[in-house]
Amino acid sequence: MAEAAYGLIGEKLGHSFSPYIHGELGGYDYSLIELERGDLGRFLKRGAFRGLNVTVPYKKDVIPYCAWLSPEARRIGSVNTIVSDGGLLRGYNTDYFGFVYMLRKAGIDVKDKKALVLGSGGASLTVQTALHDLGAKSVTVISRGGEDNYGNLERHADARLIVNTTPVGMYPKVEAAPLSLEIFPDCEAVADIIYNPSRTKLLLDAEARGIPCANGLPMLVAQAKAAAELFLGRDIPDARIDEITSIIEKRTKNIILIGMPGCGKTTVGKLLARSLGREFADTDEMIVREGGRSIPDIFASDGEAAFRGLEHSVIAREAKKSSLVIATGGGSVLREDNREAMRMNSTVVYIRRDLDKLPSAGRPLSQATPPDELYRRRAPLYEKLAELTVYNNASARDTADEIIGRLGL
């Protein structure tokens, strides 16, 4: 077990944004400390720390070791921040502040609304308390085995707010969703405390229905800000929350390039990756390498449907990662599940090039179908999916630099 002045304790931590966030907020070293349940008590009693954050599954378990609890922590029954005060441990719940900040930042008003909270763990306790305090008309907890569960959701079809506090949909199992919004015609807002991926399947469902929604990254940064204030004994401006949230989003989201065959996605993508110090992935090159055949050979022997299946498996695998630059095939946008995978954790950039500049050699569909016909079919999909469009009629270097500048990277 590591010893550190400040850190995060939990059972399985993996990659966490917390060291970066706390480094930005307070300039102190911050360690990730994985503890087995049997080691938790010994670690806390030894007290070789000044301040800790606590994550699953220990937010309730640490309470008996705290000599004092803040009013929020006592009322919620969950502690996510501990400060050592001369050897005595003081327990706080800064998740409360983080969740309230998340809702307000997204413009989600809960007053007089029926709310569903998915999950019954420590995070759920915080969310329930905050919703009650903010004036929700009612708060119903949906769990797997409780009276209100996923088998009888129809009894709550009039819910106007849904908050997910479960890990369903979190990386790497991003294909899952805790429920479909189809049965909630009155739903006005959705919040998901998951922040990886940036858009869970639940949030994509909300966006597709025009429902305002928010992910958990602002909550993560806001609760860390509140914790850092306790660690340091001084106030930190709320503006730092938005600054750090924006930096993390820009650094962790993939950049996915879409566009017509031959528009320069691979060339521009390699230049982008080199400039940004990121890994580059070309989905067509991966299909060829992993399949041991050229794309024309796959089309000729197995047909387009088989190729699209291979393409989807590669896109789904790569797009759920973070901080990549990914060049996709021209027809990748044709499948809805590809478009969904691209939007989960990426900024999608549409590379445009004049049709008379598009080569067709080695491109089965470009040879079989006139470019203007391919463009007519695909352009609406490119335009709808993309968050940024750039033209690549001259220098690929200039195009890459334009993307970097416009994305603020």
C-alpha cells in the first residue's frame, strides 16, 4: 500500500483523472491507492495522510473510522472526503456539491418534478438527498431487486427526471444502457454520473430525443474542488471547475475523421496525431491487417455487407478508447451503430474535398458508383454527424493545423 499526503482510496481504481484534477487545483501530489477491504481499517488507523478522497466500495465503510462527520455526510450516510485533523479523521461529502453543480451547469431544474434514481449505492444516497433538497416532487430509487425495479418501470412512466448512478454504460462496457427512454414520454432531463465515455448510451438516447442531459465530468471536477478547499483550508474559484473540465474533455476525446473516399483523412490524421502526440488509428488499414486481405478482395469474395461488419467491429473497439486520432472509411457513416459509437467519446470532424480531386483507385465503391452519386447519399450523414467541418483542397498540413486551432488543442 502506498503512503501519500493526498490521494484517492478505492478497491479498483484503474485510470483516474483525479491526480491531474488535484494537481491543477492545489499543486500537491495526489496518489491512487488501491486497498483490499481487509486493509482499509489498518490504512485509516495508521493515518499516514493529510487528506483522502474515497470511492467505491468504501464510501460507507469509512464512516466508523471518522471522529466527526459534516452535516451532509451524516445526513446522506456516505463519505467521499476525509481530512486528518491532528490524527482525528473528519468525514465530508463533497459529492453533494458536485452533483448540484452538475445539474445547475446543465440548466436542469428539478423543482416539483418526479425523479427516478437508478442504483442504490453510495452515489445514489448523495443524489437522493440533493434532489430532495432541490425540491423534487418525489424521488424513486430503481434497483435490481427492490420494490421499484427494472421489471416494473412502466409504473413510473410519468418521471420527468432520470439520474443514473450505476456503472452500467461505463468504459469498457459502453454498449450497455440501464434502460431505454422510450417508455418515459414526459422525461425532461437526464443526468448520468459516468464520465467515461463522454456520452453514454443513455445520454445518446436522450440527445436523440431532444432531452437535455449531462455527464458526470463536471460533478467529478466540482467535488474535487470542494475537497481541495478542505485539504488546503482556502477557497478556490468555481471558474476553475469549468476550466479543468474543458481541458480534460479536449485531451481525452478522440478525434474521428469522416469524409468521402480519397478526401485525405489518413494523411491529415497522421499529421494531427504527430502534432498532438497521440496514437493514430486507420480503420481501413486495421481491417486489412487483421483480415490479411485487401479491401477490394474482401468486397469481391465476401461482399459489402461482410466488409461493413468487419468495419463496425473495428470502429466500435477503437472509438471507445481515449485520446486517439482515428481515420475512418468513406462509408463508415452508413451504419447507425457506427455513428453512435463515434459520438460516444469523440469529436467528429468532416474532411471535405472537391469531387474532382477525389481519387478512386483501389476503392471498390468509388469505381462502381460515380463520386457525385456517392456524395449525394453520404453528405447528409457526414454533415449531421460532424461537430466540425474543414476543407482539404490544398495542404494537408494546413488542414491539420486548422483542426487543431478550431478545436483549441
